[in-house]
Amino acid sequence: MCGIFGYSGEKECNDLIFEGLKRLEYRGYDSWGIAILNGKIHQYKNIGEIKYDKMLQKLQKGNIGIGHTRWATHGGVTKINAHPHISEVGGFTLVQNGIVENFNELKSSLLKKDVHFVSETDTEVIVRLIELELLKNKSLRQAIITVFKKLKGRNTIALLSNNDKKIYAVRNGSPLVLGIATDGIYIASDTLSFSPATNEAVLLDDFDMVEIGGKNISIFNIESNQFKPVKIKKLKHQFNKIDKGNFKHFMLKEIVDQKETILFATKYLRKELLPLTDSIKKGGRVYVIGAGTAGFSAGQIAYFLRNIANIDAQEVKSYEFEQYISIVKKKDILIAISQSGETADTIEAIEAFKKKGCKIASLVNMYGTTISRLSDFEFYTNSGPEICVASTKVFTAQCAWGYLLTMTLDNRFEEGKKNLSILTKSISQIFLKSRLENIKRVANKLKNKEHAFILGKGENSYIALEGALKIKEISYKHVEGFAAGELKHGVIALIEKGTPVLSIIPSENSRDFNDMISAVEQVKARGALTVGIGNDKSSKREIFDFYINVSQVENVSSIANVIPFQLISYYLSVALGNNIDKPRNLAKSVTVK
Ligand code: M6R
């Protein structure tokens, strides 16, 4: 969702801000803007794709400025509603991430004072409130503090002041980090956006107010009313380039990256996992949480913990944590799963578990993010930037890490590593040309269908849900995943001649094999188009119209079984002409509730 990027320093920053916004694009946006200071504030705003046009080329150059990508919440997608929002009094312009939850209340009180509004946004309310404080002769600093304290919700703002030649920013909930480079200071919603310039970052806390003038920074916490030392953290990784290589879309590149990323997520040494496994052994129930795709990997991890290591593990959707919180005990452990590390629903759940006194572990892909910082045990999927809005490589990385954690708890760390390496080899086979052609054939069969169903059971039931989400997100087709056992209790009513049913078939020695085959036979008897995903040496191969071969590695092949669905989603959506990397209505990082 919305992104902030700013710079103050020695360099001319128009292009730096433009490039920074491009690197924030993956979060999702519908309009954008840049403000540059040079004698006065010069602004450019537009809707749609971030690209150069004549007006932007003509924008006055300067070496201090802020930029923003907007994901509309209050008011439509228009240039007027795009940020930054410039003041009429006090010479400043402002961008915001988040939602001002008391927007209506604040706006009506301003309207009663005859304050005039240009846009429909909640952001402009902040601008007008600051103006009123300035009219009371407050300093800009004081005005920002007074107004920020009135805002309800998770809001982060950045403001460019012409009078002070400074950037002011305050964080609450929505992410904000500083990048410390030799040429100047970067301020942004994530560390990835300034990664080519520096891997030295200052991770701001909630209610930190930062003032940047030239290359100088000061941080003042407006809650504790105290200045804070500037603590610079060296981030482990720096990404100079984010590109698709020879791939047409990030999605396909990221799917193919899975030849390696499972190993990156599980390169942990046994001793690095032990602090968490010891706490789990001594603790109570393990809750595993996440939302969307991360919610399904949370389910898969809890499945591994229960079924391999006999751990009392319960998956909970981050946004449903309140259903469970009354039974959560201090000795319980929370494992939070998130690609972005900034998902508001997951952060809220973590905060509630923390209040109960629980230890928090997290598995995150982005460095320096809120979820890692809230955790007692920090782990990373190390998958590299995932740019496509639909998560692929990070899902399998999360599941693989959960499997290794489980095998460590079961005192089978080495065996776990070995199985993951066999799994990685088997994944490479999926990308053989002949196999991809076969998957494309299945994708083409779905092109003219309105509905499709995915069946899984036991180790594959979360894979069926994630497979369906993947196809829905990009193809906009109605694809429903469910546990095969559900079929006869209702869903079978939807099966008619030609309805595609894709079934994940485990190895023949699995306790779920016979149930899966009987489910396929029931849908076949009603005319379904049957597609099997699993080992094609299956003795029941003949009941399927199509079969996608995925070698089965004991206990862990569920992770590879999701890849055909990712590829079906990709090929189907390419055939439909959809926007692959930025599907409609979706944002990569869901930082609001
Ligand atoms: O960054 P997170 O992993 O916490 O994000 C959670 C979900 O918003 C995310 O998985 C979403 O469902 C993706 N679009 C899945 O492809």
C-alpha cells in the first residue's frame, strides 16, 4: 500500500526519488507524486504508472524532496487526491501512509470553522490542522506534534518544509526507515527502496519524529518527550538491482527462483534454531499466524508441527486472533509469518499476544521491518525481493523453514536438511520444457471455464487453498480449494460435465491416498474434467484426464505440489491478457486494517 520516499543531501534528488518510488511500486499504488524544494516547493502529481513525461522532466531540480505512491482509501484516483498535499499557510507539503480513523470527526470540526478543502483525502485534514496550529504562532515542529497526537489509527507522515529547508516525519504503525549514505539521508517505507545507495539504516519506532536538514538527523519521541540517539543498523543484505532478468514477468522469475530459495530459507544451523525449539519444548501451545498466502503457510507449518513432531500447534488467521485470545496463556508461543513484515492484521495480533506475555517468533522476508522488531526470535526467508504481488517463492520458503523447525524439534535436523535438498532437486524437474508444456495445456483448458475446484487432504489441504488463491489473484477466475472430505458434504452439488477438478495426489503409502482417489472417482462419475498433481507413476493414473508430475518426497512434497498451481495461474493469466505482476485491486504490503 502507500509508499513514502524522500532524500536530503548533496545529490540532485529528482531521479533518486523517482527511482525510489519505482522500487516501492510493488507495494501497490494508483497515483503518485513528487515534491522538490528549490527556493519554493515544486510539485508533480499523476495517476497511473510511475513514468517520466515532459512535465516531470521540467520539474525544478533540487537536493531535498519527498515522493509518495498512493493506494486510494479516501477519495477517488485523481491528481488532486494524489500526495503530496501542499499547504496554503506555512510553506510545507505533506504525504501520509495509513488511514486517519477519526477523519470524519476532524473534518467536520474543520468545516465548522470554514476551512476549505481541495481534495477528498484524510491526508488534507492533517495539512489543514497543522496550518491552524501555525496560525496560533506555534513552530512547525510543535504544530506537527500537536496534530499528530490528534490522529487515530496507524499513520505515518512526512512533510517537506520550505521555511526550515527540512524534512519532518513521524511514524506510527505504518513503516518508516532512514537510510544513511555518504551523500545524504534517505527516508522511506522500506529498506529495499534505498538499498542501491546504502545498507545502513535507522529503524524508527512508533511516535519517533525525525527532522532531517542537509545530512543532519535528530530523533525525538513525541510520546516519551525525549530526544533519542541515532542508532545505525547495518543490514545483512543490499540489493543493487531488482530486475526480471530474461523473464517477461517477475512472477515467472520468482516461480523459477524456487529452484534455490527453499535452501536459502533453510540454511540455518541447528544451533540457530535451538533457542526457539527449546522455548517451544518448555512452552505451552504454539500459535502460528499469518494472512492470505502467509496464513496458508502458517497452516502448513502448524500441520508439520502437529503431524511430525506432535507439537500442540494451532494456525490462526491474523485477522481472527480475537477468537482465540481469551484462551492464550503466558507460556504459549506465537510464530508470525509474513513476507513484508508490515501486515497490519499480523502486527495487531502480535501486539495482543505480547500483552498476554507470550514469546514471539517471526519469519519475515524483508529486513528491518516491524514484525521482526517485535519478535524475541527473528528468522528470515532470505528469498530476495519478491516483487510480484502474488506471493510464490516466499510461500514455499516459509513452509520449508517450518518443516526444518519441525524436524529440529523431532531431533531429526540432519534428515530434514537432506529431505529439503532432495525436494529442491525434484523442484528443478518441474521446470523441464516438456513438463511446462504439459502445465500450459492444463492452463489453456481453464481459459473458458468460470469455475474450478482444487482438492487436497491432510498434508495437501493448505496447498489446495493456496493453489486456489494463486489462480484467483491473477486470473480473476473463481477457483475454490478445499479438503477433499468436504466434497460429499455439499460441494459436489457444483460439479457438472466439464467442471475442472484439480486434485493433489499423495504417494500411495500415504494415509490420504485412498480418500483422494475416491474423491476423484466421485467427481469423475459426474463428468468433471480431472487433473491429478503428484507422482505420475500412480496406479490410478487412468482416472485422470490430465496429470502433472511432481515427484513425492516423504513428508515434504506438499511444498513442491503448490508450484504447478503457481504455473497454471501464470500461464492462464498470460493467456487472458491480465496484468501479471500487479493484479487489480491488490497491494503487496497490506499496512492498513
Ligand atoms: O506480507 P505478508 O506475507 O504478511 O502478506 C500477507 C498477505 O497480504 C499476502 O500473502 C497476500 O495474500 C498475497 N497477495 C498473496 O499472494
